[in-house]
Amino acid sequence: MATEVRSLREFKMPDVGEGLTEAEILSWYVKPGDTVTDGQVVCEVETAKAAVELPIPFNGVVEQLFFPEGATVDVGTVIISVAVAGEASAPAAVPTPAPAAEAPADEAEPERREVLVGYGPRTGGSQRRARRTTTTKTVTASKPAPAVPAAPVAPAPAAPAPVAEVPLGERPLAKPPVRKLAKDLGIDLRAVTPTGPDGVITREDVHAHAAAQAAPAAPAVEVAEVAAVEVPVSAPAAGDVRVPIKGVRKATAQAMVASAFTAPHVTEFVQVDVTRTMKFVRRLKESGELGRDVRVSPLLLVAKALLTAIKRHPEINAQWDEAAQEIVIKGQVNLGIAAATPRGLIVPNIKDAGSRTLSGLAVALGELVETARQGKTSPADMQGGTVTITNVGVFGVDTGTPILNPGEAAILAFGAVRELPWVHKGKVVPRQVTTLALSFDHRLVDGELGSKVLADVAALLEHPKRLITWG
């Protein structure tokens, strides 16, 4: 007689397709014993890009939650299991997949990996490179290392340390551009910790290693010396607070280090009389000609001015292709707006912003800012940016030297608008003045191009009517 079969289905932390390796579970919306349906949101997680709600891809009853709220989980790790009712059939055992480490990489069966909504499924069984057979030695720091006939081995430190496997004679896995980058930075790839698939060293790994080498090591040395002579070390002050570096803040830190070490930054500055622009903003607000519910701000006209300048000088809307050794001039401008959120700095972008009217740009900018404030910016909204604006003026800051968003050629900082004495029509009078700063990648933007773009933005903000005639 046929009986109903109930099997366990496991839902893994999804891969959003951006090379992210982990996510933090912010909140669970279900608990063991709850009934769930296909497409129901079961939890919210924060990746290095944004907070995302995860839907379950099947029906059933929640069996187990494997991680609590606040836990950081690697992509591909099971986070929830669900008891699923199967079709009527004879009872059958549910096969348990063998651990990935025990199965040969080249014989692994492809499996369907759950992914975030909007990215589509992909098979998890990627072709892996066959492992080389190498000789390894095990070094245990808690006791002296065995002697090696070829060369004497110094005794290991007395303090206990994890066991490490050191491959002998294996060439580190890395693509040619990454090898060139390491050579240019004077880094031995054998000393770099790989994080890419199958142990491949990525550009980010090289930059992280370079940053670690550049960081001052004095405090760590001092602590080690004090511990060696057993001198008591004072406890941290009572008011000290430690904040874990994860999620958006961790991604931002890594991206900024990578950008600073990769792109040669140049920053130019200009002071601008924006009195007419501020009057134009007030007129747009009072008239409602862009729409009664549309938010109008000086940032809107700065964005429009930058887009107009890029239209006149499209070469600045470009990207450096290290692998192909080419400069790629982008066909459309995806305008990024740096937004400070409770989870850290993010840079969502307005797709094809250059083709939008002033009204359309205002609507898109308002939606982008509101979504970012709510922490609902999707990963797709932060992909593909080509140029960025950072509005440091909202914090009362006059200007700065902004670091490029990785993969982009330019970023414009918009400073605070202040009433200053200014020569206008031959007289010194109070005018509203701001400072603009344009940072650009000097590999693909020379001083002439960068200066022309910055000068155009300044001229458009000084005489906003030109937004119509130049656009």
C-alpha cells in the first residue's frame, strides 16, 4: 500500500552572483513547526552589499533553524531545513550527500543551488581543477618541528598555535593579470592567502596582503614582547567599545583599500558661485513644475550638471580593463550616489541616468535616497556604476579628496554651500559659494580631461540656464 513520504529539504545561504562569500542573519520570520509555502520570506540577511529578504523555494514544515540571528554564515551553508511531503510512493531512504571534502572535485554531481530573487538558478557543480599531488609537511607550533635532512629547521614557538599545512613545490593559482599585479607590488604570491574558488588568488587577495604589509605592526610587536617577560598588561578602559567589522562596513573597507592601491588618484578642486543655482532650486520647489511630490535639492542640479559634462566629454565615463589592457568607454552613465546608512556607506546607482529628463532624474534620485534610508537597496541597484557623486556638504564639510568607487574613473564631491564675500560684477558682495572636488583615475583620465569636466560642472552650476542649452 502506498504511503506518504516526508523528506527533509535544505535551504542554503544563497549566492547573489557577485562573488560574495558570507552574509549575516538579521532576523528570522519563522520558527520550527511553522508551515511555509513556496516563495514565502523566511528571513532577512545582510550581505556586503545590502539587506535582502530570502524566500523559501518549496512548501513544507520548518524542521530546524541552523543559525541564530546575528550569526555570519558562509554562502552555500545550510541555514534552514523543511520537512516536505512527497508524492504517494513506497517509503525510501533519503540519500545524504557526502561531505564536499571527501568527494573528488572532478566527479561531483551538479546540484541546483538556490539563489536570490532576480538572479536565477545556477548549477553548483562548477568544473574544478584536478588537485596536484604534492608533498606536504605538518608544522605543529606546540612542539619542535622534525629535522629535515636537506636543511636545518628552527624550533617552532613555544606558544600553542593551529596546525598548518604547507604545500611544497606547488605554484600558486592566479590569473595572469593578478600575477602581474603582484609582481608590480613586489608581493610573493606564495605568501598570499587565496579566497577565490578552488584556491585561486584574486586581485582582492593581493590588495589585502599589500594593505596588511603596509599597516604599522608596532603595537603587535610590543604586546608580544611584554607577554614574553610576563609583565601584566592593563585591561582596556571601561569606556572602550568594540564594533565587529562585517557586512557593508567590511565590504566598504575592502573596496576602498583595493581602489587606493590600484588606481592612481588625482583630485582637483574649484570654488563656484552657486547663487543662481540656489535660486533655481527655490523656484522649482515653489512652482512644482517637476511634480508636486518630487523632492528638489541642490544635489539634483549637481547631478544634472555632471551628466551634462559627461555628455560633452564621454571619455571620463570609462573603465580600466586590466585583463585586456584596454580602456572601456561606457555607452550609458549609471550615476552612483554615495548614501550613509545605519549599516554603513553604500553607493546605489541610477541606471542610464544620462538619458533622463530633469524631472525623471529628480524622481529616480528621490526613490534611490528613500530606499537607501530604509535599508532596502537591492544588490542589483549597486552593480554597474560608472561615476559617483558624494554629497559631503550635508555634514557641513567644505570639501574632501574622495576615493574612487572600484571600477569607476571619477567621483565628484559636493561641499557645503556657504555665504562668502565674492567679487561679482566688479564689487565684493555676499554670494553663495561651494567647493567641488573631482577625483579621477589617472591611468585613463589625464589632467586635461579631468579639468574640462570639472570646469564644465562649475560653469553649469554658476549659470544653471546652460543646463538647457548645453544639454
